[in-house]
Amino acid sequence: MSENVRHRHVTVGGSHLHVAEAGDPDGRPVLLLHGWPQTWRAWTEVMGLAAGQGIRPIAVDLPGVGGSTGDATDGSKQAVADVVHGLVEAMGLRDTVLVGHDIGAMVVHSYVRTHDDMSGAVLVDAAVPGIPPWDEVLANPYIWHFAFHALPDLPEQLVRGRERVYLDFFFDAVSADGSRITQEARADYAEAYSRPEALTAGFDWYRTFAADAEHNRTEAVQRPVKTPLLYLHSGYQGGDAAVYAEALADAGCASVGHDTLSGYGHFLPEEAPAELWARIAAFLP
């Protein structure tokens, strides 16, 4: 599929975003946002499936990471969402569905709180800061890296030069089948985060969680979401998609569907691309 992917850079303010797209340039856009510690390439197989159905899948490296350079923002999900909105406008996208995994899903939530130009949005396997069960997630000892990554400077000092071994730990620890994240992909991810500014950009996503949570609690009261949402969960190591969906509804999201992709780990775009795309395709408004 990679040979059929078109690459370019789009400047949004001070951010120079790397954009990868496939399929019919006039097809319906589905904009894909990756999580940590990945890049656009996490969506490669999903993009191939979508392109085969006449869709125009577009994956972007989040600001400051991978092929995206320049302003990485402060890491807050609203700031990243605003850059994504600028990308949507710069590319002239219409009738778009926004999909995010992990950190990307948190950005999707912030996007639809502030911008109402999406036909639909999909959140894949992520807790949203400030929205239940956020506090329970923070208390889970298996999520120790949230606190570690939020420390100033220390994560960079310990991980720099050891990106591959550090990222490999997560690919193996929270996937059901670590071989689905290939050696080639792992090498690419390690290289993508090897730039000092990229490594910091990734950790800054965690350093802003407390501010994100406070922001989201306020927004839940002040900004209801009319955009239809779909929440997808792997169910790995526990968790219930319905719980997340109900909490989003309670936080002012008018329409929230949900589903669980059982038998897979956290990295659904690579562990279960066909199953994931089937859920997204069925959701397309």
C-alpha cells in the first residue's frame, strides 16, 4: 500500500505538517490522527482498505512529530485540534469524518467540542482527560507512564538514544500480538521520535493532561457536541466501551455509538485494520 500513498507538506501557522493520503483525490475524506508513540504510518493498512472503497484516507503526523516540523504547540489537545482544523481549512476538506487513536482520539474530542465542521468523528481506544473513567485510568498502576512522561526533562534524558528499546516495551506490553507492529514499523517510529524536538513533543502531550482535563470539564458544561461520535474500544486488560460512551453522552455529546473489538490489544490500527475499518465504514454518515 505504501507505494500508492501520496505525500506532501501543508503549512498551518508555524506548523509544517506531513500529510499522507491515498485513494481517489475526489473521494470522501476520512482524516486519521495517530497516537503515541506512532506516526501516520500506523494507518497504512486502514488507508489501503479505505482507498479500495472509494474513500480518500488522509493521515497526518501530529505537530512536531515524524515528518511534521516547526511549531509543535504546547501539547494541549485543544491546541493540536486547532492546528488540525487549520489543516482541514487549508486542504479545503468537506463532508469529512475525523478518526483518532490514543492521543489522536483525545484531539478528536477537543476538535468536535470547538469546531462543528465534521460529519462524524471516531475515538479509538483512549480515555479522554477529565471525562470518566479518567480518574480510574490515572489510578491504574499499568498506566505508570502517564506520570513518568509528565515529568519535566527527565523522560528525554533517560529515553534519548534508547528510543527503540523504550518504544518496543510498549508495543509488546499493550498489544495482544506484538508481531502486528512490524520490525520495519518499529524502526520507523523510533527514528520519528529520535529528533529531540519530536521526543519532547510526544512527552508534552502527557505534560498537558491536567490542563486538558480541567479544560474538558469546563467544555462539557459550556459546549455540547452535536457531531455524531463512535467510540471503539479494544477491551484489552479490561474496560467497557459502553462506559466510555455513556460518559461522553453525560458530558454533552448528543449522539454516541460504541463497539468493542475483542481479542486485540491497544494498537488497533495495526492489530486489527480490517475489523477497525469495517466499524468506521459502517459508521460513515
